Amino acid sequence: MKAVIIGAGMGGMSAAIALKQIGFDVEVYEQVTENKPVGAAISVWSNGVKCLNHLGLEKETAALGGIVDTMSYVDGHTGDTMCRFSMQPLIDEVGQRPYPIARAELQLMLMNAYGFDDINFGMKMVSVEDGPDAATVHFADGTSASGDIVIGADGAKSLTREYVLGGPVTRRYAGYVNFNGLVGTDPAIGPSTEWTTYVGDGKRVSVMPVAGDRFYFFFDVPMPEGQPFERGTAREVLAKEFDGWADGVQTLIEKLDPATTNRVEILDLDPFDTWVKGRVAVLGDAAHNTTPDIGQGGCSAMEDAVALQFAFRDHPDDVHAALADYAATRTERAGDLVLRARKRCDVTHAKDPEKTEQWYAELREEDGTNIIRGIVGNIVGGPVT
Ligand code: FAD
């Protein structure tokens, strides 16, 4: 069996490793010319870590992951702790520690595990087509590649999705912009083994540790879509947005490097369950584009990769049965995570300010039980138990 995979993001690379593990001949094609992921880091929740472990990357993942022992919410204006609790009950319940990981390092780990030199960089797919005996992709340079299957792991603006669905889709602006980057840990911002989140006015400022004494930080700012922004001006923009906020937030704004701070408008897509057309299938953000509010987009892509492997393990000689099985096991779970994230997004970012104020009041009463229950609810249901 031969698989042609489009996209060397975390979904495409996880799928490449997963299929190689069961003896597939795999070719990966990526439009960019170098490994330069957009975004600073991600939280790989326990379900994602379990998938990486399944792909043989347990030690490598743990080496890159930050240690999150506690989680806290802080009143963004006063700096008062609203709640602080241990992550241990979550780890005990799901059997795996989550790991925030710098994106470029996660990406490189996956690329090396597959074989960095075997990735075909600089290859932009311009069309894909199904056929009776093979599926074929065509590239901008005029060349093409065929396989028993084509996996479109080509991200949120997927061309493969357009082919599978028979037309383009419109993504939905979620109402806020996310600024993110990496910065050295600093107790003035938050403890080095804590995921600290400052909240207020539907805004959010968060830091969580990644390996190498660094924090992954992000700021969520509700604003209309399409506001002008000049790269390099994040400090001025954030200083204005968070004027008067607690000292920890001011320290973070002073310490961040505006040149490497990313600004992303957050969009998502209504779940859909047509993931396969003949020998062509979508995977990762191409199949389920979510807001990052529960940190599950990338984890879900990793789950897709393992589910794809299991489907071909169970139907080794039948492409159509395997892809049908893959879609059947994934669409509901992935769609559920998209909708859970959307719901969380609305509360966090004050779509209805009363509900957000109610959430802040709940945070002041929280001992961790409800938050951990919610996170566990997101984690369970993946292919690796
Ligand atoms: P991508 O990472 O987008 O990769 C797609 C690849 O396909 C790209 O390399 C692209 O260049 C390539 N490609 C596209 N079109 C073509 C083409 N025509 N030809 C060839 N190559 C092509 N997820 C989590 O699990 N936890 C988090 O904490 C988290 N935080 C996030 C924070 C933010 C601000 C955002 C925006 C997302 C976050 N996510 C998180 C989601 C996560 O980043 C995505 O779900 C994940 O990157 C999806 O991986 P992917 O491989 O499907 O797509």
C-alpha cells in the first residue's frame, strides 16, 4: 500500500509515522520550503501525548514537554488568585501527564521520527483526483504523485477538503485575536510549573511552561475581524489592551519579544462528516477546524493519525473499508471537540458578558474539581486509551 500525504504539519507527520509503522510506503509533500510552523507552542493534552507515545515517541515527547503541576486563575485587574489546584487528579484519572511543547520542536521531532530528508518540501499541491486504482495529486511545478490513498493533511484552508466536499466552505470568525510567543520563565509572571491564566473583561492572558525554562504565553483579545496590525508592534498593542492590568501581565508585556510574537485571528468551521471521497481522505485541521479554546485541535489531528492506522490494521486489503472505518470512528468525536471549544470560547471571550461574569464568580469558588472534570471530558474518547 502506498500513501501520498499532503502537508507536513503535526497531522500529516503523525499520519506518515503511523502508516509507516504498519508497512505503508509513504510519501509526504509540503508546500513550504523549510520547517517554520506558525505559532509558538501548543498544549498537548494527555490524549495527544498517548498518541505520540503510541507512535514510539514517549521519551522524545517527555523531553520537550513543560511540567505543569498546578493550574491557577488570577483576577486580571487585581492580581488576586481566584483559584489554584493540582493537576495530579487529572493525571491520575487519565493516566498520562499533558505536555505543553514548543511548536517548532514538536514539528521537528515528528519530522525526524519519519525521516526529515524524506519529506518533499517546496511541493504545493494544486489539485487532487480519485481514480479506480489510485488517487493522484498534481503539484504547482507540473509534476504529480499517485498512491492507493491520498491523505489531505493540508490544514485549515485545505484544498483536499474542497475536493472531498465538492466545493469550498466558509470558516467562521470566533470574535477574538490571539497573540502568542515564548518567553523565559519568571516568577513575577507566574510559577514555573504552573499554567497561570489572568482573566477579565472577556480577555485572557496565559502562561504555561515548555522545556528549557520557557513559558508559552498567549493573550486573547476580543475585537472585530480584519483590524490592521504591523508585525513587531505587539508590545504597544498589548500595553494598550491590558492597561491597568496586574503586575504579572505588565511584566510579561515588557519581557516578550515583539519581533517573534505572533498574531492570529481565530476561526473555526462547523463540523461535517464527509471526510472521504473514494481513495482521498482529509485529516487534522482539514477535517475539523476548531478554536484553540480547549487546546484540542492538534491533539485531535494526532488521534486521526492513530485511528487511520487502526483502520488499515483492521482492513489491510480494502482501502474503501478502511477509509470508511476511519471516518466513522472520527467524525463524531472530532466534531464534538469543535463544538465544545466553541462553547468555551464564547464564555471565555464574553459573547454574553453576564455568563462570563458568572464564570468569573465560579472560578472564585473553584477547588479544581469542575475544571478537571471538563478537561477530562475533552481527553477521553480518543483511539488510545
Ligand atoms: P497544519 O499544522 O496547518 O499543517 C498543514 C500543512 O499543510 C502546513 O504545513 C501547510 O503548509 C501544508 N499545506 C497546506 N496546503 C498545502 C498544499 N496545497 N500543498 C502542500 N502542502 C500544503 N492544538 C492543540 O492540540 N493544543 C493547543 O494548545 C493548540 N493551540 C492553538 C493555538 C492557536 C493560536 C491556534 C491557531 C491553534 C492551536 N491548536 C492547538 C490547533 C493546532 O495548531 C492545529 O490543530 C494543528 O496545527 C493542525 O495540524 P494539521 O497538520 O492538521 O495542520
